[in-house]
Amino acid sequence: MSRARLAALLVAATITAPALAAKCSPFDFMVSDTSAHEKYGILVVVAKVTNHGALACGVEVSASSYDKSGSLIDTNNAWPASIRNIEPGSSVNFTIHLQAHRRAARFDVLPNDAREWRTR
């Protein structure tokens, strides 16, 4: 490989690497403090999501309930901060609803998607 080609690749990598690193990811978020209770046939799931990334971003979470054998009963998605970004190191408390079912043995809440909301 010629020196000119190698230099061009190094310049391209230097320019694109920060752009690739500066993206929102659901892996930057962690859901904690989850609890659930039944109310009027609805499983009310309460949790907290924290942004551990370097950018202010919004996150979509997915809540799912399962029976004893691990079969999916219900799932629901929500954006806990709506169309607002969650600052790095900050948390948002949220509630999400699932269908309550007597077969439900467990539930989980996981980050599903992330994006940077831009204001005009």
C-alpha cells in the first residue's frame, strides 16, 4: 500500500471515528428499581432508567411479562422521557402498563432503542 493511500485512510479514520462514537445507544442506559403491582386488571410496572452514556439522549424501553415456562404473555414499549433527552448521569422514573394475567410469573424492562432528540 502506498504512503499516500495509507495517509488518506488514516485521515478518513480520524475524521469518522469521533462521528461514529457520538451516537446514542440503548446500551448507554440501565433500568433499575423495578417493581410491579396489579390494578384493575393491569400490571403497573414502575422503574427508573439512567443514562450512563456521554450524550444526552432519549431512550425507548420495552416491558414484557412471561409465564413459568418463559412464554411471552404481553409486551409494551414507551419513551420514558417522551421527546426529551436524558442528560448523562441523569435518571427518569416511569410507569408502563402490561396486561395482568394470572399465569404471569415474571417481567422484565429493558432499553430497546435510543436517539438524540433535537430542538429546532
